[in-house]
Amino acid sequence: MSSITLKNEAKKYKFILGIAIILIIISKCLLFYYYTQYKNITQALISEKQANLKLVQQFNDSQRLNQDGTVEQLVVLRDSNSKVIRMVAFNDAQEGVASIYWDTETQKVFLDVLNLPAPPNDKDYHLWAIKEGQSMDVGIVKIDEGMQQLKDVADADSFVVTLEEGENVQQPNKQYYFLKAVVDKNS
């Protein structure tokens, strides 16, 4: 081979080697670029997943609050249509305090027992709504449940809590009145 041919071959290999080096540099730059993009996207996905988990937790918490009636209780408590009626002991020989939260528009009634002695084992406390001498059983009062929703009441002049035998009582036993409250129609 001649020296010109060898020079041409050397130039050709140098040219190919130069292109190969340029391609390696370009591929390394692209590799670095895509790796950086991958890390950014992965980090963004982790952040989104954490945000979604937080939203799921908040949703579960709100569901739990709503399941035990807390949200509904807060709505009634804060509603301008709600009446707050303080119940006191029927006579001086008894002890007891409770509050009724009554939304006169939705007719929902909540009772918050603040102080009431434990009933005997064979008896339950009942809340009654009294309207023009007629009584309506609003429900059994549980003294250890805090605020509890009872039956809806459309209208009442007063409320009383009595001590009754059994659940299916039709009329309050006037001998066992424990708490009383008169509804102020002006408030």
C-alpha cells in the first residue's frame, strides 16, 4: 500500500473515531438529561402519592366524624334556627342537668346529658316532648353517650325526662319526673 492510501485510511479512521466520540458524548448527555427527568418525575410522583394519602386520611377522618354524627351535631349547634334548652332537676330532692339542642326547622333533637344519676338496672330515662298536655316519646336517654340524637320533634311547649320501665312506654310516669324545661317560643 502506498503512503497516500495509508494517510487516507488513517484520516478515514480518525474521522470515524471522531464521529464515534461525538456520538458517545451526545449519548452521555442524553442519558444524563433523561436520568435527571426520571428523578424529577419520580420525586413528583412520590409527592403526589403523599398528597393523595393525606387526602384519603382527611376523607376517612371526615367520614368517621360524620358516621358518629359529629358533623350533624355541629350543624345543629351552629344553626340559627336551633334552640338551646337547659333542663334542670324537677325538684330540689333530685340532681340533674342536661341541654337540648333543637333545630325547629329540621325538627332534629339532640340531648347532651351533663349530670344525671345512673338509673336502676330495670329502668331507663326517657325524653318526652309535651305539647298542649299531650306527650310524645322522643327516645331513651343514655347517660354515658354524651350528646345523642333522639327522635325529631315538630313542636313542643316543654320537655321532661322521666324514669320508666321498658322501652315501649306510651305515656310518661309523672311519679318519676327527673328533668324539666319549658320552651321559650320567643327565642
